[in-house]
Amino acid sequence: MDVKQFQGMTLQEIEDRIRVLGHEELFVIGKDGSVLAAYRGNSNSVAFYSSDLMRRGATVTHGHPKGAEGYGATFSLQDVQNMAASNWAEHRAAASGKNELNYIIRRNPSNTEAKSKALYEKIGKDSASIQAEIKSEARKAGGNLSAASRRQIYTGVLDRYYSETLPKYGFDYITRNKGYNYNR
């Protein structure tokens, strides 16, 4: 996407925009707040150039559309691996829907390259057990679940996992109501 149309927009304005779309969009924002790159995806994912992983200190935000099933509102396992493999300061997911949150992963000062690599490997190793837990929680909730209920299950399992796991590897995992004050 042409980034010129987004120059001058704040992070909050970008996230307000992507929160209501039926497809994913991803923005790479520089330390100075300028939009460095923008990508449009489909309803389940968005691809970007691998060179954007190396943008030191960037904030990357993307939207998770309301109708998306996958991992619900929070980060997918691949999103977390992207953060671990990157030089980004912060990775964000702006979820759509009533009372949805902004999900944020930030590097904290204790993060090292070794911890990032270890997190990347941990996510890969734990992927099958996380998938199994999601399926188990869905079975416990009963059959014929609505898409919203499935999304809540996915999000709940992943929120617990990320809250417990990410700090051990030098990352902060933060959830904020979409109405919070950005102070940016």
C-alpha cells in the first residue's frame, strides 16, 4: 500500500482505522512516528517483507478482523515468532468488536538476542500443545459454539500462555481497552 496516504496519522488513528476493517492491514512505524511501510492482507493474515523484521526500534501494528476465526483477537503464534525474530520495539494487534482490546508485546530492557531466539523456539515447540488446549477448551464449552465464543476460547488460552511465557524471555505482554489514552 502507498504509505503517503497515512503520513501524519498517529498510532491511535491508524489503529482506529484498522480495527473496523474486514481484512488485516499491517503498519511499520518508525521511532519518529512516521509510517515506513503498509501492507494489506486478507481476513486471516497479512504478509510483509522480511526486511521489515530488521527495522530496529519500530512499532508494528496490525488489525485482527472481527470475523476472523484462527486465534481470536490476540496474537497468533506466528505473530509472536515474528516479534521474537525482529528488531522491533513493539508489536501490536488491534482487535475489532465490542469491548475489544489492543494487544501489545514490548521488548523490555532484559531482552537479549539469545532470549529472543529461545522464545522463537519455545513457541514452535509449544504450538501442538497450545492447539490441543484450545480444542480441549472448545469441547468443554460444548458443541455448536458461535464464532464469538470460539474466538473467546482461543483468546483466553493464548492470553494465559503469553502472560506466563513472554516475561520469562524479556518481553512484556500487555492488554489494553481500545479506549485507553495513547500518550503518543
